[in-house]
Amino acid sequence: IADVAGKGTSAALYMAELKGLLLSLSMIHNSPKALLVQANRVLANHLDSRSFITMTYAVLDLGRRTMTYARAGHTPLMHFRQDGEGVRIVDVLAPDGIVLGLGIDGIAARFEQMLQECTVPLRSGDVFVLFTDGITEAMNPSADLFGEDRLQELVAELGHLPPDEI
């Protein structure tokens, strides 16, 4: 999941470029960190100096029952799970990482150094919620933000339901 800073045609074109780049890089890299490091190197040379991309990239390994992911400045992931006694838990997963595509001298090394790759076990009933700030920054008529806390509460309340009902 990714989000391009800005709006309009240029943001849409950058997202299309990102999609093609990821399709190519995913054939080479199994590691989310390695893929994001390479994507950052390419994008830093091509994005407008006022643009950047936030992204979370995850790989599911159903054989090992794991999910490995890295987060480049994107909103956190939410992981709904139930403990052995049926208590509903929502972990907010926010490992370190900075945005993709900054064309600043020396930033590529800093990007690679800061980016964390994490692996979590998959259990029956787990739900992972990946989202953009369009969800959490949505406002009601009183200009109140929906917010991450409210989203986390909803995930805790509804996470046990089938995906189409969530």
C-alpha cells in the first residue's frame, strides 16, 4: 500500500510508475527491505523535488505462516488477534522507516540504515489492516478527524468478523 504526496495528474503518474517498478522488483527481491531500498534508489532520481511516496510493503509466506514487512514513512499497520482466552487485541505496528524518493544527497544510505524489516507469525483469525491517511484524516461536519484511535477501536470491535463484513 502506498500514497504519493500531492494530488492530480503528477501524483497519479508517480503511482503508475511505482506500480511498474514494484512489479519488476518483486521478481528479484523476496525481502521487503531490499525491495524498498532499490525502489528508493530509482525513485530518488525521478521524482519532482517536492514529491515523495509513503509505502508499506509486505510479503506473506503461507508455508511458514509469516508476514514480513517494511514501512517507508507510511501509516502504521494494525494487527487484530485474539489471545488464548479470546481477548481481542489490536497491535499497532510502526517500525522505523522514512519516505521514498527524496532526492537529497546522502539520503539513500540513511534510508537503508533506518528502514526496519519485521516478521510476524500468522495465526488463524488474524486480521491485518493497511490503510492510508485518507481514512484517519477524514472529517465529520464538525471538522473532527476520524483518527487512528477510532480506527483501532473499530478494528478491535469488528476484527473477528469475516473480511466482507468488516
